[in-house]
Amino acid sequence: MLVGSVTGCTPDELREMAGSFAGEMAWLGYAGPRILELFRKPFYAGPHLAWQELGEEAVRRIIEESVEFWSHCRVVVKDSACPDGEERT
């Protein structure tokens, strides 16, 4: 079970967290406006806190950077046999 807790954090830590969240959503293929919607929803407590504390413009810039970065990356997942012939568990 995933359990979260509330702790205080600095603006720099909020920016780092927002960048991680935005980066993961961009990597998954979400567009900038959709990611911003997630930051606005109180259900996503950490990103929502970043949106409240840093402001929408700062969060937009973070999202734009993430989308820009991940739009140039191509992720390919290949399933293959283990090199030693053993089965994966």
C-alpha cells in the first residue's frame, strides 16, 4: 500500500518535485495542458501544493521544459530472453 505524508519543503524542493511529476507525465505522453490540469486538482496533493505555492506561471514553465525534453526522446521497450537462458521471475 502506498502511503504519503505531509512535510514542509522549500520552494526549491517544490520545484524539484513539480519537475519530477511533470517529467513523468510528459514521458507517459501527456500534453502540457493536460499536465497542468493535474496540478490544479487537489487530489494530487504534491503537485497541487507546488501549483499553489509557486504559481501557475512557474508551473507552466516547468511543464513546458518537461514536455520539450521528452518530446525529443524515444522510449522503446523490448521483451527478450535472459542472456543466460533462465526464465524471468
